[in-house]
Amino acid sequence: MKNKEAGLSKTKLRSSYVTLVVSVSLVLFLLGVLGLILINAKELSDYFRESLSFSVMLDDDAKEADIRMLQKDLDAKPYVKATEYVSKDEAAAKMREDLGEDFINFLGDYPLPPSIDVYLYAGYTSPDSVTKIEKYVLEYPFVKEVYYQESLLFLINENVKKISLFLLVISSFLFLIALTIINNTIRLSIYSRRFIIRTMQLVGATRAFIRRPFLVQSAFQGLMAALIAMGLIIGLLYLVEKEFFQMFSFESTKLLLLLGISIIFIGILINIISTFFSVNRYLSISEDKLYY
């Protein structure tokens, strides 16, 4: 009979361990998904900002050597991602394609001057930065004007700020929820072993000695939960890139590696801290309250 009861006790204990690991892994998985959304949101915002360009309109009689010199000068700048020279013929062909008809027959001449399309890195696409770059480019005598959609540039930057703030608030809120869920799950696990803690106290074990095995076990459970969560995230990444490759692409290896390390660190740290305070609670509680 005693062996049977001991077997049932071990089964229940093992089941509680599995439940704890699964619960924590699911919460960490949700945090990881949130991290992926934040990473991809940054990449998408950078993509849209870097897809904007401003056009440097040149004089019709600008020399080819001067144009190439300006293009090389811009390419050497740290804020310029790429440049593209558009001749008068190329500009006319592009407009003909956009309009669907040969406008030259009506105008009798090429109305578009040669230009250089300049694409900036995302960090330099704010209106203030573009204005400074515009002043620099206009110092060249053969530059007629610098054209860019100021309203669109301002709108994109404002929306990026709003979305970033919204995601930051949601992330903080969800992190607090995750912290609460993990803490409550661990407290229930420690609650089921409160009599073991009391027994160890009665035989003279110190508080540090009692806490040590709980903390070690909790750290191991946090590691296992984090690894399971990472496995689920990798599976999710595979499915997303396979089904929606045109919409989502996670190419930042460093950020993904940082996300994985963060999940492991958070999983272990939260487990240890929650276990520490939960065990301390039952180390200090009176014997009468153990039954409630």
C-alpha cells in the first residue's frame, strides 16, 4: 500500500513538473512571437522609409563628367544607401510607360531633365536630415532643384513613431501578464510541496539549504521551457516564411539570436525569482496557515 501511495505521489509530482514546464513554455512562446512582431515591424518600417527617394534635378546642359562626380560623391556619403542616374531618354520612357501614350508627339520635346534618384538609409529619412542633405546637394552649380514628397515623408515618420509607441505599450502590458502567469504557476507548484518545506524545517535544515534544490530545479525547468518555446518559434518562422514569404521575411540573424538568448534568460530568471519568493513565503508562514 505504501509503495502504491509513493508511486501515485511521484506520478502527481512528475505531472506537476510537466504542467509547469508546458505552461511556462507557452507563455515564453507568446513573448517570443511578440518579439518577432517587433523585429519585423522595425524591418518593415525601415523598408518603407528606405524605399522613398528624392530626385536631384540637373541642368539640361550638365556635363556627363560632372554628373558622375556628383553621383560618386553621394555614393560615398554614409547616409546614402544607393543612387540611380536617370537620363532624359530614360525619364521620357518611364513617363511614356506610366501615361500609356507618347506625350512627346504633343509637346514636341523632352520636358524632363536628367536626374539622380537618391535612396537614404532609414535613420536619415527624417525631414530635418533630408533638408540638410538638400542644402548640400544644391551647392553644386549644375543642380537645378531637389524634389521629394515632403508631406509623404513627414506622414511615414509620424506613423512609424506612433506604431513604435503603440507596440512598446502593448509589449510592456503583455510582459506584465506573462510575468503574472508564470509567477502564479510556480506559486501553485510550490504550494503543492509546502509540507515538504515544513518537514525539512522540522529536521533542522537551514533556509538556504531548503531553497537550493527548489531554485536549481526551477532554473532547469525555465531552461527546458525556453528551449521548447524556441522550438515552437522556429517552427512558426518556417511556416510563415514558407506561406507568406512575400509579406514576411526574418533575415536579421543577429536580432533573432538576441531574441533566443533573451527568451532563455527571461525563462530562467523569472522562474528563479518566483521560486525564491514562493519558497520564502512558506518558510515564514505559520503551521496553522499551511492547511489554507
